Amino acid sequence: MLRLLLFILILCTAYIHTASQPIATATWRNHICNSNLRQIIDAPDEVICISEYSFFTYTKSDASLTFYDKTTGLSDWRIQYAAYDPITDNIIIAYKNSNLDFIKNNVVINKPDIKNKTLSSTKTINSIKIYNAIAYMCTDFGIVLYDLNKHEFKDTYIIGESASYIKINDIAIWRDSIYAATSNGVKVATLNSPELFNYNEWHQNLIITNGEIEKLVVHDDRLFIVKEDTIYAYDGLTFSSFHVENNYRFSSLHSTDDGLIFTASLYIGSSYTDDMVKLLYDDGTQELISYTWGYKSQDAIAINGDYYIADAVGLFITDGAISFRPWYANFPFPYAYWLTYQDNKIWMAPNGHIGNYLPTGFNYYTGYDWYNYNEYNTVGLSNKYDFTSIAINKNNKQIAAGSYINGVYTLNTDNTYTWYDETNSSLQKNTVDNNIYFIADVLYDDDGNLWVANAGANQPLSVRNNNGIWKSFTLGAGATDRTIRKLMMDYYGRLWLLTRFGGLIVYDPGEDIMITTDDQWAKIDNSKGIPSGIIYSMCEDINGDIWVGTESGIAVMRCNYDIFNNCDADLIRTSLDGIGSYLFENVAISAITIDGANRKWVGTNDGVYLISADGTQELLHFTAETSPLLDNKVNSIAINHMTGEVFISCDNGVSSYRSDATAGSLEELDLKIFPNPFTINKDQMITIQQLVINAYVKITDISGALVYETTANGGTVAWNGKNYLGQDVASGVYLVFSSSADGNLKKVGKFAIIQ
């Protein structure tokens, strides 16, 4: 029979308590995709669901979800394997780098011993089995034992010939023996031997003497062994083939009350073709579990007659109902390349400038939840691929999205849409690959004209004016590269084009963008003082200066007003440790973004930096090793200027950090003060927002005595609750007095402090 399923689609979700409310200043949250589940583990009150980047628990009683990652105390982020011990109530998380976390009652104990050990072998932890509160960790070099009561490593078994390293995929303890699934057959030893660390105690079992053995499971007083597409059974005397799935590879095998349950995938060569979840009952019958929307099932377990299935889409659970109901969670995509802040939202396009044929769509973040545009919920997105960029027309809220493969998609507020390609616009196919359009970027100007970077086309710049008329352009006489990567419109209404190898091109379309007689073009490369002609990023700061990030550091164009005449770049001298005599000398700059205080957030292959407005001071430096940042290779940075939250996209996802700077107001607004009350030694910072730009701020006690004063970072002040002597202030009510630089705009607020 077919079991119909309750479907819990944990596609990807911004995290636990942070998904539904703003985070505090100077704190982090990660926006991690929790699809592509790898493993499911039963615990007394919950089910533990493991994805590559984090894990979450599903509470059986109320179906609530709790998420865990580096921002909630985990010490690492890419998970290889996990296990749970009901005796000691420990969750064990083994990471891909062999780091280990042990979690009990939300307390994390980190044990990096295997990670830090120097060996001639790789150290991957392939699986973990727990017997009598001892965790047996099956690694690429042997078996490592860990005592979960004492929280200490107990022993290591190196069981290859002549004490050589051998890959251990799994172990099983059955009757009076311990069996090891190795890269070369099954090995066995007497369980109560006092010398299991001695390789001579381990013997090649005559069951299977060679080849990669993947899994061992004890069920119904038999040992089941997985090798390639076959499950074998051994009863202590006879050994036989128990079940075959031709050309499938088993990803999991577990014992249930009335049989075995497994997941398996069919590959032809290296290409995934199909997968299955199947029950093998003790009475010899079989049942294939079918479920809608599943893809690449990785694990399945049985709990009280229900079946929990993990696959690339999410978590599926049977409930015995006649039909299934989906629970959707809004999500960011698992791959994050391009970010932008528009229309008071963070928008994300998942694809870089590579043709992956990913039918993913695009999404945005409100500050509370992620929302998705995809082929399942949005008109016009079926069979469309590889979105690279998004723009919002501020005049009518029309969305434009560029696709590497298909052209440009526009979506109106009434849900009508248009796809633009060579048949109905000036867009052209790529001159190297005639199957793609390579739309690298899209941009609306203030008048609602839509500009498109049609990279690699003969005329690689196109515009659709606000009357719907299209026109394409060459890039001027000096252009040597037609592969436009990014577009930027500056204060003067001129378009900056970042090319792959040909530096920057500046274009002034004149009074009428459809008439070319008054157009001006300029090329900026290393002949203009730029450290390199290979440019990765650019932005315009509050002063109108253009900051340019190259493969060899940063340059600043301070003469933007005269860009078509005599304007050379400046290199900033700095004394920043480890950076060199010029700002980020010889460092590739993948992203530059300006915050409300005109400071620069800089993305590199060594994490993200915050530097002062003039570039001479390093204020912050975050890496994956020193912060919850998901990866050191930064692709893009965008800032929510209303909240100051800085979003950082890496190859492995999106992290965000709430900074102490927002865009300042030009008018009086009611002050926003949080948290209120502020608890010393619990809350990190009290934050005052919606200030006039660069306001003067004084904080006094209720009697008027001054305890702190400062100047706002744009529209924000963050204070740690200490006076000028570094002492915690007393409990009580405090007043905030703010005024603009000229003293004409003033505002007063108040908050409480609790010791």
C-alpha cells in the first residue's frame, strides 16, 4: 500500500528566535538553508534533523522547530555526521573538518582533538555508534572511543595490517563481538578483549573479505551488511544475499520494530536518476514508501508506526491521514551570490555568473522573514534558470530580474509579467555561447528606465525607457571588454559599468537616453591610478567619491564631478596591521558597501572588514574562525539602512550582523530605543535609532547629570551602559537628548537600566 504523508517542508529558514524579531546591536544571525537533509535521529521528545550547514529539532508533541548553528553556540558549521545517546542525553555533532561538539541541555562542549591531530591519513568521521555511553567514532584512520559520562577520549583502535591506517565506515556490536565495516571487507574482534587497540586482535571476517563495506546493522539477531547495491545477512553460521537493488547505492539502513527500512539512490555514471524509500518486513514482504515532492532521499527512520524521511527537499512525516498537508517555511536559497538593498528589503539572487541551470528564482528578506519567487508560486518562472540580479522600480514597484540563461523578467504589482529576449527587446545572445543571454545585472534609474548588462553581446548595454522602448549600445571607442559584470548609477546620473578585464567604463547618456549625439564615455583602468585593471567591486559613498575594489586593493576616485576630463584615482596610505602601505594592498576586494556613517564594509577572501569613512582605520574584522560568518570568501554585501543590519553572502550562505550605524534622518522622528529596559551584563548594547543624521547625543540620569555623550553613526548610537570611567551606571531612568549639527532639530527620549 502507499502511505500518504504529512509533509513538513523545511526548505530553508532564517533562524530560531531571530527569524521573527530584530537582533540586538553587535550580534549575529545566520540565514541558512535547511533543505538537503542528510540524517534523522530519534530522541525521546523530538526528532533531530541534520543538514549540511546546521541542524534543527522537531518536537513530537507540538511540531515546533528549534534551530542550531554557530550563532546559538555551535563551534563549527559543516556537519558530517551526528548521533544521539539516550543514556547521557548527549547530541554528538561531527563536522567535516573532524571537529566535535557534544550538546546537552543547550550546553555545548567542544572537542577539537581529532581536528587538531597531525596524521598522515585523512581524518573524516564517517559514522558514530554508541554503546553503553561510549561513542565509537568510525574515521578514515581507525576507531576512536569517547566516554560520554566523563567527556574524555578513551582509546583509539588502529586495525589495519601491521597497525596501518584503514578507513572505517561503520561498526556494530553483536553477540560477543565487535564488527568493523572497512574499505577492504569486514573485520571482527572479541568485544571483551583488553587489547582491542592491538591490530592483531582484529581478523578479516570470512563474511566479506574485500571491497568497500558501507554499513552494518543488527536486527532480529542477525547482522546486515551493505556493500554496493546489495544487503547481505549473517546469522553467525550462514551468509547470504538478503536484498538487491540493482545499480542503487544505499544511503541509510535502520532496524524497525518489524523489519528494516532503507533509502537508496540510482546513479548512472555520476548522474543522479532516481531514489527510493523501502521497508523490508520480517515476514518477507516489501513496501515502497511513496511521497509527493520528494527528491534524493538520504535517510528514513520509523517511530511508533510513522516514518520520518530526510531528502534534498526537506523533512517528510507520515501521519496515517488520507492526504498530506504541506507546512511551508520561507527561506533563503542555499547558494547566495548577489545581494542588494532596495524597497526597504534585502534582495538575493542565488546564481553567480555561471550557467548552472538552477530553477531557483529569487527572494527577499523583510527583517522578519524570507519570501520566495519561484516556479511554484510565481507566474512566468517555470523552466527559467540562473537569476543573477534584481532591481525594483521605485516609481511603480515593478520587479526586474536578470537571468544568465533566459533574458530579463519583469513582474508588476498586478501579477502580470513579461520575459524580454531577442524577440521583443534589444537584448542579444552571447557571442561565445549562442544559447544564453548572460544578463549580469539590471538597474532602474530615478526616472524608471531599466538598464541591462547584457554581458558578452556585441552591444552589451541595453535600456528600456519608461515608455517601453528598447535600445542597445556599444561601450565607446576605448572599450576592450564587452563582459559587463555590474552596473551603478552615480549622483550625477552617469552609469558606471564594471567589466571583467577591461576596467571601468563611465557612460553619460546626456539629456535623452535614446539620442546618442550627446553621449560621453570614459574608461578607467590602471593607467588612471587603479591598482589593477581587474575590478571586482565599486560603490559611491556619501561624499560622492567612487570606491573601486580590484584584485590588488582599493582605489578612490575623488574627482567624479570631472570624470571625463582629468580624473585619476587615489590610493589610501594606511598603517593597518597586515594590510601593507596602501589600503588592502595586493588583496582581492570582492565587495564594498557604504553604511549610514559613510564607513566602508569590505569583502575579501579573508572575511569582511569594517573600515573608517576615510579608509585609514580598521574598525572590525570578521572571519569564519572568529565569528559566526559562514565562510571567509565573501561574494556580496548589502545593508538594511533602516536597521543597520549588514548582510554578507558567502559561497555557503548568508550571515548578518547588526552594526551601530543606520541612515540618518533629515527630519525629526520619534526616537527608537531598544532594548528597554536595558539589563547590564545581559544585553550587549542599548541602541538609539531614528536620529537626525550625525546628531549630537547626550545621555543623562533623571537628575540631569551627564553620563555619556557622542555623535551618531548616521542615525544610530549604541551604548554599553558604562560611564566615562568604564563603570556600569546605576539602575534607574535615563534621558536621551539629541540635536542636529545646527541645533535646529531636537528630540528627547528615555529608557530604563536594570543592574
